[in-house]
Amino acid sequence: MSDHRTHVVETNSHLQKRGQGHHDHDDHHGDIAYHASFKGYLVGFLLSVVLTAIPFWLVMAKVLPSSGATAAVILGFAAVQIVVHMVYFLHMNAKVEGGWSMLALIFTAGVVFIMLSGSIWVMYHLNTNMMPMHDMRTAP
Amino acid sequence: MSSSPTLAAGAEAPVFYDDGHHHPEQGTLLGFWLYLMSDCLIFAVLFGCYAVLGRSYAAGPSGADLFDLPLVAANTAMLLFSSITYGFAMLQMQAGRKNGVLLWLGITGLFGLAFLSLELYEFAHLIHEGAGPQRSAFLSSFFTLVGTHGLHVTFGIIWLVTLMVQVNRGGLILENKRRLVCLSMFWHFLDVVWIGVFTFVYLMGTLP
């Protein structure tokens, strides 16, 4: 255990020296693998403001005639905004942690998709096979 | 393990081909990302619950009756502002400015507190109107999903204050930088979850 620790420390100081010597695009990070820029945060923030404002406007001003179309459009905006946050705020790309972060993300997204679509599908059919409840929904 | 020829006396020294170079420099960040992914599964289950139960009003109030969209918009703005102010804290960390980090972390915490206050006000208002979690399956799943997110924000703020004390005491050492990166992932992740909440719960719940 102590051997391992000293080894890690050595690697870190080694990286730090190399980073200072090469004088990369940002020579401050040195020990921690983190690359953020003001421009990136600003672009992400402006994009997310726009992607938040439009769905709220669509719903609050009742722009589209049908609820189904509005729902589809705002879900699309949400999906785009999630990607924007992942890229600009969480700095997600295929290179983080040697690609393992992206792999975990893709795996999780797959599990979530299967779980959500499966649950909604099954429960919808169970609901329609239950006692007739259709009248309740349209009642005032 | 009855015989270990490499350790026998007089044998040649074992050769290790693992020089450690392929190890990630910070296993903590990958580990924390994996935790966030598991947290993502928790939220996915709660979203699934809400998707199934969200229209079961039990002849009670619906989302269109209850949700106050301007309040939700203000809430969303608080969380978005807190995201970019946390980003500014990270930029200050990269520049090695301790006081800048503390200042932006403080501002982030205030936005987080504003978000929580608005959410608690909304919850109190709903419960006061008789639309508490026990009223219908819709409200049970609503309070569970939004409340779990609020609980995450609460713990995020506690962590943030703790980290401010740590940065103030220890400065921008490697350990504190690592903690700052972890909290940044946590904080931005909560913002991502909130995108799902305001779209799927509030906006779609208000649609006729």
C-alpha cells in the first residue's frame, strides 16, 4: 500500500514537471486533469438559456395547437440541452479517463433507455387492461 | 499456492511488465463519475415512476391546476446561474486564485440556497392547499422525484460549505482541487437532472 502511494505521488510530480516544461495551452492544471475555459462556460450558459427559454415560452404562451406536438418539441429541446450541459459544463468527451467515462455514460444511457421505455410500455398496457378508467379522465 | 517457484531461493528476480504508466492519474474522478452514473439510475427509476403514475390524479388536482410556471422558471434560472458561477470558481482554481475560488463558491452556494428556498416554498404551498404527497399517486411520485433532487441539492450545498472551509484552510492543494472537480461534476449533474424535471414534470404536466 505504501509502495503504491509513493508511486502515485511520483507520477503526479513527474506530470507536473512535464507540464511546466512543455508549457502547454494551460500550464496551471499540472496535477489535476481538468480543462475549462471561460469561453466554453459562456457558450454553454448562453445555449442553455436559449434552450430553457424556448420550451417555457412554447408552453406558457400556448404557441403550438396540439399538446402532443408541444411535448415532442420540448422533449427534443431537453435532449439537446442535456448534451450541451454534458459537453460544456461536465467536459464530457471520448478522451476523459481514457474513454472509460464515456463508456460508463453510454452504458448508463442504454440501461436508462431500456428501463424507461420498457416500464412505460408495460405499465401502459397493464393500465388499459385494468378496470375502465377512461371516463374519470374526461370528467370535470 | 503450494509451490512458488519465483520466490525460491537462488531463482532469478521476477520481471514485472507493468510499469504503471497506463494507470489513470486520478482514479477518484472516474470513480466519482461512476457514482454519478449510479445516481442517474436512481433518478431514472423515479422518472419512470412519475411517467407511470403522473396522470393518476385520484380525482384530485392535476399538474395544470397546481404548477406555477413563473416560479419554476425562476427556480430553473437559479440553478443555471449557479452552474456558470461554479464554472467561474473552477476557472479561478485553474488560475490558482484561492480567494476567487472562495468568492465564486460562495455565490454558487447562495444561488443553490435560493433554488432550495423557492422549492421549499412551492412544497409548503402545495401541502397547505391539501395537495400533499398523500393526496394521489401523481403527487406521491411528484414529491418523491422533485424532493430527491432537492435533497441532492441540499447535500451539495453542505459539501460546498465544507469545501470552502477546506480550501480556506489548506489552500489550492492537489486534494482540494480534486474535491473541487468532484463537486463540480456533482453540481452540473444536478443541473442536468433538473432539465429532465422541468421539462417532463412541470412543462409537460401543465399541458392539457
